[in-house]
Amino acid sequence: MKEGVRRWVVDISKWDPHPSHFSFALSLLPFHEHSSVTRFVKMEDRKRALVSRMLQYVLVHDVLQIPFPDIVIKRTLEGKPYLDYDKFDLRFPNFNFNVSHHGDYVAIASEPVCLVGVDIVSYDVPQGETTTEFIQFFSSYFSSLEWDNIVNSGTLNDVLTEFYRHWSLKEAYVKAIGSGLTGGLNKVEFSHTRWTNISAKVDGKTMTEWRFWLLELGDRHCVSIARVHPISATTSYKTTLKKVDFTEEEYTLGLHLPNVGIVKLDVEQLISILQKAFDF
């Protein structure tokens, strides 16, 4: 079961492809995915979108051994990706994954039983704003306890880091259940011990069915991962799942699987894997 737990990240900051090389990499994806990359004007945004799509296809192939031409990835109305696998007898009954990109990194995480949400943040302040002005805009999404912890964390740099860590966890939470709504961010309150033993409450009630992790990626980035029972999925996302009702034993096993270490890949590795698959 643990083979279905993956945590991959790609650093795109040093990837500066020639236009022809970028076009070649894009051509390795199904044609219907191309517009999701080319719709962006800025090259940095195109790079993130392309690597995000490549990661999804490579991970599905690597974990489930589905031939690349047979991999069908769709998205809910809220934008959460899912594998359309009804015609396959897969080793994991509820395999699902989630992707995120921000700053220099693109990440993907997968789970064999539980739902997974992943979110990357870069500790940057938008140009033209101070740290105080920037975070104040988001104050309504935090509980009074969270906000106190953020604004009283130390220097302006400490405040910004604390803010982004909380924000990343909240995003991982809503992405796991597939809501895609910032409206749910103010309902969940996080607490932690030096960013370990992370727990969350909703309306004052501790959510014992959730697991959260926050990992530093270096260069002022972090990634948050959320894991929860499939029954917590939103209605639209639940319809994409092959199995929602698990026995207590099955669910407990899935919830307590180890959170494996992050594997760092580079773009050329993804391109090589995709190219070999099609050459074969």
C-alpha cells in the first residue's frame, strides 16, 4: 500500500528551454492538454503548467503501470485533477493525486486510499506592497489565534514566513476535499509544535480524521500535505472516486501510512521518461 504514497517536486528555476525544446516537451502530452499550458502569456507560468501536467502523467504511469496512451486525466469543475480509470483493474482502489506550483517549484502528491491535497508557497511579497499591507488583505481567512501567532512571530520576515505556512496548510486542506474554494479557509484553524504534530479544528472541534505535514524546500519555499478519509470529499469530487466506503481497518491503514520523503526530480528526467514511453 505504501507504494501508492508519492511526494515529488521539480525545481524549474534553472530550466531555460529554447522555444523548440519547450514545444517538443509540450508535444509529449495529449493534445487536449496543450491549451492548459499555452493559455498563459508569461513563460514562467507556461513552464509551471507544463511541468505540472508532465508530473501527473509520469506519476500515474510509474505507480499504476498504465501505458501512457491509455492514461486519461480529467478535472472537476473546481479544477481538481483525477484519473479516469474505470476500465482498469488497479492495485489501489482509490488512487488519487494533487498538484501545486508556486515560485520555483512544482509538486505532486498521491495516496492509495485517503484523499490528498498539496500546496507549495514561495515566501514572496508582491511588488508594490509591504509585508503588512499584503498579509492584512487575507486576515479574514484566519482565526484570532492564528492571526496572533502570525503578527507576533517576530521580524517582518518571520511574519511573512508564518503567514505563508498557515496559508499553505489551509490550501492543502481545501484541495484535499476538492472544494477549490477560499471560503472554507476561515473555517479551519491550525495549531502545531514547531511545525510538527500539526492538527486542525473546524468550529472548535479537532479533526482527528486528518493528517497534515509541512516541509521546507529551501530557497524560501515550503510545501504542505493533507490526508483525509475519502468520505470527506465534496459531492463533485466524490463522484470521480472509484471507492468511498472503506472498512475501518482499510481506512486506518491508509490514514497511518508513512509520509514518505520528498523526491526531487528535474524537468529533463520527466521529458526523458515521456519520450521513452512514446518511442517504445
